[in-house]
Amino acid sequence: MNLKIDTELDYIVKIKKINEGKNLKYFILTMGCQLNENDSEKISGMIENMGYTKTENLEEADLVVFNTCCVRENAEDRLFGKLGEVKKIKEKRGTIIAIGGCMMQEKHIVEKLKQSYPFFDIIFGTHTLHKFPEDLYTKIIDNKRIEDILDIDGEIIEGLPITRNDNIKASVTIMNGCNNFCTYCIVPYVRGRERSRNPKDVINEIKELAKQGYKEITLLGQNVNSYLRSGNTDFDSNIKSFSELLREVNKINGIERIRFISPHPKDFTDDVIEAIRDCDKVCKIIHLPLQSGSTQILKSMNRKYTKEQYLNLVEKMRKMIPEISFSTDIIVGFPGETEEDFEDTLDVVRKVNFEQVYMFIYSRRVGTPGDKMENQVPEEIKHERFDRLKQLVESQISENNQKYIGTIQKVLVEGISKTNNELLTGRTDSNKVVNFFGSEELIGNVVELKITSEHMWYLKGELFDKC
């Protein structure tokens, strides 16, 4: 085992001894993407091994961890609001406040914390997450404020404890960092360059999840289809590419579904498309981020593909995999976006007919080239365009939902519906939510449902009797 993880496991044991008999509780708030959620599961795993019990009540927490994201501006507002809330709790019960994640790699945010929120106890970055036990121990023993941030790329540390939020679906990070430097995105600056995990470690983690009864795996990375193309790729493994990884995961007994996010259109090679086609467990809905339908804006974003190349890729994938469908990300109001550029985006949306669209209004991020561009789009125009895109997308979703009615869909049952405790809920291969009446014994199984009606954001179904 890695010497660094051995050291941190020793600190976990030390803190557990300090905490014996104290019934301490922790609260963790995750902001951001599924990579952040996966990081929080590792943080929770370490904390629970130190003797803390998780609570959803901030006011009873002895340790509070904020795992931050810096992709959008409202994440900052949310963090600062929560810090104001937790300050009173700290004054009352001596709560330790730890702040980690992407935002802590931004120097102007750290400076603001020091000036305006000096009551925090620990800050740690994306490259020092594994050192959280050591940082917490130092805080407890020396009662000093800890700043543990590296500006250089961290190494991938295997063997961290992990407490998963789900017992049916699990996410597995296959790589960290990004080399693309899209001009709107801060991620390469805060998560560093691309670093792939050893394929053997990835496969072993998924095999262990299968033994624990997990049925669906989502492979995570900022750019998954560049896995093993850059950074340290000198691994003792017969897996040499993302397509080969997909094929190996497809062989693991017990795993019934495989998803992945996010790929980059410029790196979507034929071997990956062929693997999606050939692997029966790989879901046939592909998240293919568009960001803009305008070739001019795509160039300004440094996306390295054109509108035509994107549409050609979609067409190629549809020819090779007729049942395929797509979801996407779109940014509205990037600097310089004209009405003609926005119409190009609407045109792509009409032509591709996405199953799901995640829409975002462009927000400036300090440290990115986009923030320095002079031709910023006025807020009122951004919002007007966003509303038009939303209207188009919702009309397509409503129309697309009709094609499900009367069909038989395989649904992975995830649990009891959050909106109606008399119903079970699950998802189709195409990631559509389906609610239906059924026994709780079905949770964790793939069942066949006949779709009876659609309700924009979910479908209704009934158990299909083959007889």
C-alpha cells in the first residue's frame, strides 16, 4: 500500500481513539458535479472511520465539511451564506469547520475567506483531499488553523475509505484533471492536468462493488474518452484505452448497467462508439456536451470542433447504434454570442432532438479567458435566450415522452419515490424516471414495466406480466 495512505490511516486511528465515547457527529455539504460527490464519499469514509456519525442537522454537528465547486458563481454565494449560518453553531458548541474542493484552489477565494470568514479551521484543496485526517488531527491537537493547498498536480491516491450514498448505483472516478482549457471553464486550473487511474485499480474497485450488490456503475472524469492518453500511462495492464476499459467493465458479473460522464466530442473515436455498440451493459444514452451550436462561439470557447463536426458525429453514432439517444450541456450567453449564433444552437437542438438538456446561463469565472473578454452579453439577453431554449427543449421532451407510452422498458428499481411513498421509482436505460406500484422487494432489481403515461419529467408504468 502507498506510504501516503498508510500515514493517513494512522491518523484516522489516532483521531478515533481521541473521539472514543464522545458520540460526535459530522455534517457534509457537497456543491457541484458528480466528481465532487465522489470526493465527498471519500471524505465521509475517512470521517466515519474516525468515529463520527453523519447528521443531516447542521446545528448538532461537531464537524462541518463544505466540499466546494467553482464552476458557477452561485456556488460562492451558497458557501458564504452557509459559513454565516455555521458561525453561530461554532460559537455555541465549538464546531470544527473544514472547507475543501475546487474553490479552495482559487487564491482570491482563499483570501476572501481569511478576510471575511476567519473563523474557519481547515481548508484543503483538490490535490490534498487524502490528507484530511492529518489536517484534522493537527487542528485537534495544536488548535491551529490549517491551510493545506497544493498548486501543482497531485497524485492519485488509492485505498481511501469510502462511504457511498447509495447501495444500488455507484460512481467510480477513472481520471482526474483536464487538458482542454475551454475558455469558460476553471476546472483545469483547480483540478490540474489529466491523470488516469491504473486500470487494475478501476477494475478491482468495480468488482468489489459488484460483490457488494451494486448494479449500476458510472465512470467519471472531466474527459473520460481521453483516459490513458496523457499523464502517467505506464501501467502494467492489458487495458490501453477507454474503449478497452468499457469492454472489461462489461464482463464483470453482477454489474447490469454502465454509464459514463463526461466525454468530449473531439475525442469520440470509432473504437469507443464500437464498444458502446457491442457492450450490452453500456447504456445507449450518451452525454455529449454541445455548449454552443455556433462554430464561431465554439472556436471562442476553444472547444476544437465545429457545428458540422458535432452533427456528423451524432449521425455517425446513430448509424452505428440505431437505438442511441443523447443528452447534452448548453451554455447560453457566452461572450460575443449574437442572435445568429444562438439560432445555430437552437438549430442543433432541433436536429439532434436530445433526450435531456442541461442548460446554463454563462457566468464569469475569475481566472478564465472568458472573464476577460470584452463583448459580454447583457444579462437580460442571456435570460431571454435561456427562456427560448427552455421552451424548445421542454416541447421536445414532451413529444419524445410520447414514444415511450405502450412500450416495455427495463427499469432499475432505485427505491421509494420521493414524492409519493406508495410508489417505487427507477430509471430506464435512457435515464428516464419511471414511477410504479410494486413491492419493496423489487428495489435493486431490473424489472420490465409497461409505460402507461408521461408527465414531462417522469413516466408512469406498471409491472409487465409476460403471461
